[in-house]
Amino acid sequence: MAKFLYKIGDFAARRAWAVVLIWALILAGIGGAFAAFKGETTDEITIPGTEAALVQEQLKDVFDMDANSANGKVIVQTEDGSAFTDEQKKAVADAATQTGNIDGVTSVSDPFATQQQMVDGQKQLDEAQAKIDQGRTETANGEKQLDEAQAKIDETRAKFEAGEAPQEAWDEFNKNQDELNKNRDELNQKQDELDAKKQELEDGKTQLEDAQRQADEGRKQLEEANAPQEAYAEVDVTQQEIDAKRAELEAGQQQIDDGQKQLDEGKQKLDDGQKQLDQAREQLENFVPTEEQWAELDAGQTEIDQNREKLEAGKTELDNGQKEIDRNKALMDMSSDAVMVNDDSSTGVVGVTFDAKVGSVPAETLSDARSSFDTLSDAGLKVSYDQNMEEQMPNMKPTGEIIGILIALIILVIMLGSMVAAGLPILMAIVGVGAATLGTLALSGAVEMTSNTPTLGTMLGLAVGIDYTLFILNRHRNNLAKGMPMRKSIAMAVGTSGSAVVFAGITVIIALLALNVVGIPFLSVMGNVAAFAVFMAVAVAITLGPAVLSLAGRRIVSKKRWAEIQRHNADRENYTAAELEEAHVAAQAREEKPTGWLKFILKSPIATILASIALLGLVAVPVASMRLGLPDATSESQDSTAYTSYVTLADEFGEGVNGPIVAAADLPDGTTAEQAKDLQVSVAQELAQQPNVDAVIPAKIADDNSMLLYQITPTEGPNAESTTELVHNLRDLKVSSDNGDITFGVTGQTAMAVDISENLFKVLPIYVGIVMGLSLIVLILVFRSILVPLTATIGFLFSLLASLGAATAIFQWGWMGSLFGVHTPGPILAFLPILAVGILFGLAMDYQVFLVSGMREAYAHGRDAKKSVIIGFNHNSKVVVAAALIMTGVFLGFVFSGEAMIASIGFALAAGVLFDAFIVRMTLIPALMYLLGKKAWWFPKWLDKIIPDLDVEGTKLEEEAERENATDATYPAGGKHLTGESATDEPNGSVRA
């Protein structure tokens, strides 16, 4: 490997412009592919085969719906907090209608229309209830009448069977007898009146006869007296009066005679009637029902039965109607929670459903949808949008990369003392990142990837790209300081440090590619993209880096430092062999002398080991309470519309509105349509009784009555522990029915997030085992030791737990959250631990290789095991410190990127790098290896024979170079210029090879 890389470095140094041209063509080709094939990224994070995903497939088959379709919310509020006016409601309705006509929008819910539908529905229910109540009253009256009629029928039948006349007959008889008696009484009364008139008539006749007699006597006296004719006038008048009275009496007599005749006839009729009644009584007392009477009785019973059947049918219809009303009332009461208008009618929520999945709605569609509502400000309304109505590309601030690059530049300038040298690793990292990012996005049209995937590649590529080039650059500068010619120095740096870079990169790539084994597509893509970024960083470092080093020449060393090197080399020309040997011994003594931090930790290696473990263990304590989840709007910046809308919804409608759950109730076989309707209510009421449930909204009944669909609003937000508990409780819930138990499937964005988090947590141990197993093999090949790879791996576990503990304390507990932009603590990003394992393990092994390869190199050259620890530390600790600080700076830059998901990843990686580089690699590992001494390099002989010697340190390559120098008349082994030629005679200050 070292020889192969030496040849690559040598070719790049000799054919620098050709290599630069090749890379320019590569970048141009990748850029062309990006322009031609770039597709859209998504923010949808899914794992096939989860319970929520399976339920989604089931809902698609049963209801022809996609529960994972994007559902955006538009929050509309009056500016002064007053209730909406009719004009404002109309403006909202018009905006909703306009949005509904946009391509990609499947439906829009107008909250005020929904509210009015609820009012109209309640009115219809009230009217229906009034009709039911009236029907019940009429039914009760009809039932009473039928009961009375039945009682009469029963009584009549009993009398028929007992040979008694029916009561109705006796009642009729008594009625007729009473009427006859009444008529007789009236007739007798009339007879009495007529008799009184007869008496009056007789008295009148008597009086008239007396008056006639008196008149006759008076006439007789006048005749006897021969009274004159005039004397008869008075008698004539009297006689006329008597005649008139007689005529009147005769008329009265005629009337009396006529009246008497009528009374006699009436008496005869009454007598005949009485006779008939007497006969009827005799018949009733000796009653025997006839066939006609029995038939009539049966017909009456049949009529009663028919009417009762009609009455019962009416009662059943009323009961069914009441049942339907009660069911609809219950449904309406539960569905009232779907009305997204707050209590004081100052806030309304318009729901927008898209045909694309969450995170995959085209930006143009979202923009068009928002523009429909932006004009509502003219109606005195203020509008905000939830995160599903905003573009799903992460709101990355470019300051993340800029901060990381600036930190790296400052560290490099301090370390290298040259702007050219400091800029070179950054330039190479940018080239590698650019190539990796363009290549990644060129595949986005064919491979589905999340919008954060390229960012992760950028983050990692930038960090390792700087470090890998720095490691080679540092070795090249050291070679130059020893007097090695320019191009040979470059080739030797690539052959030696480049080997460590390649194997460090391989370790990182293995860790990242192992993400494919866990079977989670979006993580596999993330791992592949990050691995590609690392591959490009390695490729740039060992090919383009040497070419640029050749073109830069001596400018990678400051003028002052270059003058010191030249002066030192010139002085060495005058040294004798004894003096050179003395200088060599002195240099070895300096290499073997611990100073500074190393001296401190080696005073008491055991105490150092215990203190390191204790410190890392203390920081790792929060891991015990770590919860995983996916970010919601609370992790957005407080001035974002997504955060504002989340808080508004939580304040006005309850926090659970931001994380609804879709529950599907699987009904037993044989469930009828009517049973399904009843179960829709009873199951909803059962769901509403579950802990942590704020509201249950019945949604649909399957056409085949096999499933019920509900939307459940939790009491807390989507990332709350109670909501996670609710998802599990619903899946475990069973409700009994007449046909069997009802079970539940749960889906929706909230349930998907729970499943994703739990699945990622389940595969984490598997992934850790795979990564560590593969990497242990690589490290055993590299170091030809058992304990060194083992201690490296165990040390990584400590740093991993510490980094996750620190992330939990800040992002979940909220400790010092304000320093890192955490205003609302929440669960740790679900895939952060698994990404941290892959990335941090690779980086940790980078530092292990960079630092311990020097120790291995010294031990391979015959130095004492403990001395080798000091030598390797003294040689490479500075570059490891610089590399760790650079990587930390790059990762910390992403903490302030403005995107919560990237910020948490950046912090965990930055913390992990700090813990691993400074506590594990720079403290714990040197103390352990110093304590172990020669045992650290123990390797079974049988294993030593069968595995290849990779020579990562380039030991054999250096030995060959020393042998060549020993036979070279120009450059002795000590590096002294015997010819006295200047090292800078070639163009651009290049050292002659």
C-alpha cells in the first residue's frame, strides 16, 4: 500500500498540472451530471415494514386514502383579537376555494363552513327530535285506544263464552230503556200540561156559559121591557164578545184534541217500544251468540291486531329514528372537535391536504397555496403557516460552513505559520465536498434522499477533507525540514501519512457503509452519501493534494521557517560523522522525553485512566434518560412561522392538535352495516376514555364494514412521552363486540415518528456490533496487535456515550440550551445515535491511526514499547490536536446553521470529537499503552503468519529510501548535501529531486 501510494504521490508531484486538469474534468463531468439529472429531495423519513407503515398500506386498500399525505394548516387570526366578521369569513372562504383549485391540492377545509355545517346539523337533529317526540305522543294515544278496544273485545269474548250478552248489548239496551223512560217521562209531562189546558178550557167554557146566560137574561129583560133598539147595543156587544170567546175556546178544544191524539199515539209507540225492549231483555237474559256475532268479534280482533302491528312498526321506526338521532348527536358532539375555530371566534384554522406525501410537496405548489392566503391581510387578518405549508428544504444558514472554515483557517495558520499552507487543506476539502455534493445531488433524481443527506455529506467531507490533507501536508513539511527534496518529500508523505489517511478513510467508510446492513433506506442513503464524501476527501488528499503541493513549492513553509531549514541544512554540511551521530542521539533523547500534557498523564497512568473513565462516565449519565424522536416545529427558530403556528395552535386548541393520531379499528368478520354504525360511536367513546386522549373524531366506515377510522387528538404534543405511551396503548387495546374483539392499528405522522425512533433504537446495538467487528479487523491488520484495537474500540464507547450524554443534557433536558439555540427541549433526533456511531467511530479510529501509527512506527524501528508511546505522541499529537480542533470547529459551525436537525448532529459530533480526541486518544490511550508496555503489541504468532503486512506506517518504504540515500553520492543517509548544491535552484523554489 505504501509503495503504491508513493507512486501516486510521485506521479502527482511530477505531473501536477495534468492531475489538476484531470480533477477539473472530473468536477466538470460531475457538475454536468448534476445539471442534467438533479432531482428533488424530500423531508419524508420512513421505514418500510413498521406498524404505522403497514397500517398506511391497509388504509390505502380499504379506504383508498394515504394517511401520510401532507396536511398543512393555515392559521388565520383577527388582528385585534375580536370575533371574525361575516366579511372576513367570506374572505377566508374565497381563499380556501382558490387554494382548492391548485394542482397538487386534493382538498381544503374552511373552518367557518365546517362550523356552519355543525350548526345546521344540530338544527336538523333538533327538528328530527321534535318529530320523534310528537310521534311518540301519537303512538302513546293510539296504544291507549287499542288497549281500550282490546279490553272490550276481551270482555265480549268472555261473555260470549259464558253465554252472556256482551256488555255493549246491555249498554245499548240500558241506553234504549233509559231513552224510552225519558221519552215516557216527557210524554207524561206533556199529558199533564195538556190536562191542565183541558181544565182551563172547561173553566173557560163554564165562564162562557155563565156569561151567555147572563146575556140571554139581559136580552130577555129588554124584550120584556120592550126596550128601544138602542138599548140592545150593549147586549149585542157582549154577545159578540161571547161569540168570539166561544170560537177561541172551540179552537183551543181542537188543539187539545189534536194534542191528545198525538200523546195517545206517542204512548202507543212507547208501549210498543217497551214491548220490544222487554223482548230484547228476554233475549239478552237468554243470550246465545250467533255466527255473525262471532265473525264480527273476530273481525274486530283482526282490526285491532293489524292496528297494533302498525303501531309496533311505528314504534320500531321511532326507536330506530331515535337511535339514529342519538348516534348522530354523539357523532356530532365528537366531531365538534374538528371545528377549528377557537372559543372567542378570533382564530380559525384552514386545513390543506396535498396529494404528495409529507416532505415531498413541490415548492411551487406550497408557494401557490400560501399566496392564496397572503391577501387576507387586506381583510384585517394575520396569517401564519405550519411546517407542512413551508418549503421542506432545511433553512440552512451559510454561516455553518463559513464558521467551520474560519475556525479551521485560524487553527491552520497558527499551526503552520503560512497562509498558503493553511489554505491548502481547506481548498482540498472544498474540492472534495464540492465533488461529493454535486455527485450526490446528481443522483437525487434516481435515488430518494432526504434534504439533510447532502448536508451531512458536506459536514463530514469538510471535516475529514481538511484533516486528511493536513496530515499529509504536515508529513511533507517535516520531510522538507529534514532536507528531503521537494518531489520526493511529497511522494514520501503520500506513501507514509497517505497510507494512514487511506486506512483511516477506509475505517470511516466501513462504518458508514455498514448503515446499509440495518435495512433502513433513508439511513442507508445517508451512510452511502457520507461514505462517498469521505472517499472523495481521501481521493483528493492523495492525488490532487500532492499536485497542488508540487505547484506551491516552498510557499507551504513561511519564509522565516524556510530560512531556518536552509541554515540548518547548511550547518549540517560542516558536521563530522561523530557530530551527526551525537545530534542523532540528542534528537532521539528529545523524542523520548515526555513534556507538557504527556508528562502530566504519565506520572500516574492508573490515576489518569480512572479519572478519564470517571469524567466520561459522568458526562454520559444523561444517556440513561435519552428519548428518541423526530423534530417538530418547536425545534424551529422562535421567529419562524412554523414555530409561531405551533404555539398558536397549542394555545388556542391544545398542544395535541399538532400531533394527531390516525387509528384504524379492525372489526370482526360478520359485522353488519348497522352494527358498524353502532360500533363507530361506542368504539369512539371507548377510545375517548383512554389515558392521554383529548378528543376522538370518527372519520369513516369501510364499505365492507371491516374497519372504522378515527382521528385522535392527544393531550400533549407529538414528541411528548404521554403521546408515545398513547400510541402503544392504542395498539394493545381490545374492545369487545357481539362478533368478537376489535383491535386497533395506529398510523399518521406522530405514530410514524414513534415507530421510526423505536426501530432505530432497536437496530443500534446490531449496527454497533457490525461496525466494531469490521473495524476491529481493519485495525488488527493495521497495527498487528490485539490490545491496541481493543482499547481503541472500548475508548470509543466511552466517548460515544459521553457525546450522547452531552447532547441529551442540552437538547432534551435544556441545560445551557440558550447557548446552542435550544429554546424548547425535546427528544434527541431519532437517527442521531446511529449516525454518531458510524461517524464518530470512523473519526475516532482516524485519530487512533494518526496517533498510534507513530507509536507503531517507533516500535517497529526497535524502540522500547514505553518510549514508543512518547515518541509517537510527540511526533503526531500536534497534528491530532489541530485535526480535532478543526473538525470540532467545522461541526460546531453547523450547530448554528439555523436547522434543528443539523444542529443536534453537529453538536453531538463536535462533542464526540472533543471527548474522543482529547480525553480518549490524547489521555486514556497513551496512559493505557504506557501501562501495558510491550504487552500492547502482543500478537499471536500464528495470526502474524497468515495476515498480510499492510505497512500503514510506511516503515518499509522509509527503510528503502534510507538505503537509497546511503548509496547516493549526492544525498547521504543523514540528509546532508555533499555537493553543496542549493535546494532551491529549481523553478518556483522547488527542491531538486
